[in-house]
Amino acid sequence: MSGIIFFKTANLSAAKEFYEGVLGMKLWKDQGKCLIFQQGSMKLGFCEGEVSETSGTITFVYDSATEVDERYARFQKIATGKPEYSEYYKIYHFWAKDFEGRSLEFQCFMQPEQQVKVNTSLDILNPDKSKPKLLLTRMIPENAVEKLKQLFEVHANTAPRNLSKAELLHQIPEMDALLCLLGDTIDKQVMDAAQKLRVISNYAVGYNNIDTDYAKSRNIAVCNTPGVLTESTADLAWALIMAASRRIAESDRYVRRGKFEGWEPLLMLGQDLHQRTLGILGLGRIGEAVGRRATGFGMKILYYSRTEKSPDYSATKVDLETLLRKSDILSIHAPLTDETKGLLGARELAMMKETAVLINTGRGPIVDEKAMIKALQEKRIFAAGLDVYAQEPFIPQELLDLENVVLLPHIGSASFATRAAMGDMAAENAIAIVKGKQPKSRIV
Ligand code: NAP
Ligand code: GLV
Ligand code: GLV
């Protein structure tokens, strides 16, 4: 989350002097009767007005506690409150009084690993000490929880937020099994804290959040949920393809802003899909399902994967450069690995057509996000449709400011039926390992 809350002031020039001079904020926009100051990701707006607002809330995103502390230090002289960490919302609050005596409340969101408070009490859904213990890092559909309860004593995070690293570390020592999300980083530190852990069951197909080599060396099984989410994710990739190419989200915003004044010859012109070329980066399960849908649009299909594939439709394997140069729509479906991280950087993006549309439902870090933003700002590519980001859930303001991107909150597999099927599979995987049986999908 991020944003600007505007304050009314009777004295714009004093505001300018104070926020620029005393606090050292940069004047970001000067619109005459409205000034917006910026410092890092913090933005503060002031509009000319007779009645001063007495307080307001400003929400910013910071990458680290250090950054928050730096901001706080600047305001401390005039602060009326101490910074506080809210364990529930991961918010770092502080209060300050500005030069006109108005109190401002700041809410600074931080990344989970920067949190300081640990919620030590999780809900035990079915207390039964005779059962092995499973840590469920977030509530998943009921069918899966019921399945888990039959074998495990389920220690569940029932709060509407993910666990922090500190919380994971606190819970993991006693656990025999872990059912986690793609947002939970399961690294050496977490596994070292686990004394009894036998299985890490990821509620996702992608498992780049887990150090699988280390799990293997510790003899901890890692499982995932391939297949059951393939078609739903391919559907969503197509929703993005159509939305970004034909400017659907932008048009919706336009209508809601009351701007539609009748049919216009040059209104919201976009890119056709029929008869054009779809490039698939990573022709695996999802990539193949995305390609199959393209045959209905009469599209030519190119793909780049390390090995030759044989889908049941016509698709040509090309090298990455050809894929970039020839695709009208480029859709990313490779996993995030050491090899694919930053695979599409400034150089690669520059090879794409000016009319091209980039779709990413794979993983954010496969694309250099800064370079992509620049390409979109400079209209060196036509549009982008994104379900994933470099540092989820953080989305740079520059991306939010662009009209030619469609932004989704990582919902590729988010249909009722698919999330239930993923739950069944993730639960069954954990159960199988603990029972000494073969799970449906095991990575190591
Ligand atoms: P998959 O069947 O394993 O397909 C991935 C394909 O990528 C493979 O066929 C692989 O082919 C190719 N690949 C791997 N490394 C590559 C490289 N270095 N360069 C080019 N291609 C490469 O996996 P999937 O089930 O389709 O899922 C793909 C990914 O989608 C997941 O890993 C996950 O990150 C993402 N996903 C996102 C959502 C969402 O909600 N947005 C939902 C589900 C999945 P080769 O081995 O021949 O290279
Ligand atoms: C979702 O992104 C998944 O990997 O399942
Ligand atoms: C558009 O609505 C048309 O009739 O061409």
C-alpha cells in the first residue's frame, strides 16, 4: 500500500520552506495551489485552503526498518509519540507535529522479516498430543484442514496475515510437518531451527521460496501442488493478455471517472490478438495450456524452453532472442531459478516490439522490474499484464502510476475449485510423507 493524503494549509510558502528546508524533502510536484513533497517513498501533499486539517494518515512502504528509522529520526524533534510496531498489520506508526501544530500520523509498512514482535500463540485446532504436529502457516480451504486434522495436531495461524520469519522460527522446533505458502521463506535458518521436521508441503506449484538443496541434505521432503492449478492459471494469464492488449482495466477506470462521452474513432485503441504471435517463455504445464487457448484465436505460437516439447498443437521452439523479437504477446511461465532470475533485463526488453505486450504470471524476479517500468514509461513496449512482482507484496509507485499495465495481486490459481484441489493435494502430500508413503508430488 502507498498513497498521499493531502493537508489543507493557509500558507503554502511556509509549508514549502518547512518541508523542503527543515525536513529536507524534495518538492515532487508543484501545481501552483498544490505541492507534493517526496522523500524516499514518502509523499506528503499540501493544498491551499482556509481551514487547516488537524490530522491525517499517510501510508508508505519501506524496504527496511533502517529506512523507517531514518525517516523517524527526521521527525523525532517534533514527534509527539514513540514509534510502535503493530504485530497485526506489520505497521510501524509514529506521530509528529508539523510547523502549524497539526499532528500527523504516519503508518509505515515493512517487509515481514523486519518485524520485531512475535505472535507466540497459534491456534491448536484439534489438541491431541498423541498426534504428530503440523504447522499450517495460513488458513487454507476447509476440506484440506479437515484432512490434516485426521492425522496431525494442527497448529494454525488463523490471523488474516502471513507469519513473520521470527514467528516461523518460534513455531518450527516442535513441528513434524509444515504446510506453507509461497510467501513463506523456508531457508537454512528455518530448517536448522526445526528439530523434528519431516516434510515441507508447499501450497503452490512454484517452490522457489524453499531451499530444496538444504532440505535434501537434512532429509526433509519438499512437496508441491503441480497440475491441479494449471488450467486456472492459464485462464488468468489469458485474462491478463486480453486486458493488457485491449486496455480493459484502463477503459474501466476511464468510464468510472465519467470520461465516456460516446463512441470515438480513436478511443482506447489497442493490440489485436487474432492471427498474431504468442511467445511462451517456459512451455511447461501452464505454458502449454496458455498456448492451447491461443489456437482458438488463430495465433502463431513460439516458445522457448531448455528442452524440446511436443504439445498437441503446432508450436515452434526458438531461441530466447527470436522469441523476444518475434512475439506480439510474450507470456512468462518458467519457474524462478538461478537460471531464470533476471532473464529479461534491459537488453532483452529492448529486443521486444514496440507493439508487444508482456505478461508475467510466473515469478516477478524473472524480469528486471526497474527495466520493465522504464520500457513501459518510455512506451518501448505497448503494455504489461502482471500477476507477480519482484518483491511481493511491494509494488513500486512508478508501476502503480502507469496506465499501460494491468496489476493483479498474485491470483493465478485463485478459483474456488482450484484452491480446494490445491488444499487436498498439499494435505495429502504431507500425510503421505509422515505415513511413509509416496506423495503425489515430491521435489526432494
Ligand atoms: P512446469 O510444468 O515445470 O513448467 C515450467 C517450464 O519452464 C518447464 O517446462 C521448463 O522447461 C521451463 N524452464 C525451466 N527453466 C527454464 C529456463 N531456464 N529457460 C526457459 N525455460 C525454462 O511448471 P508449471 O506448473 O507450468 O508452473 C510454472 C511456474 O508458474 C511455477 O514455477 C510458478 O512459479 C508459476 N505459477 C504462478 C502462478 C500464479 O498464481 N501466478 C500459479 C501457478 C504457477 P525446460 O525444463 O525444458 O526448460
Ligand atoms: C503460485 O504462484 C504457485 O506457484 O502455485
Ligand atoms: C461499433 O459499435 C460498430 O457498430 O462498429
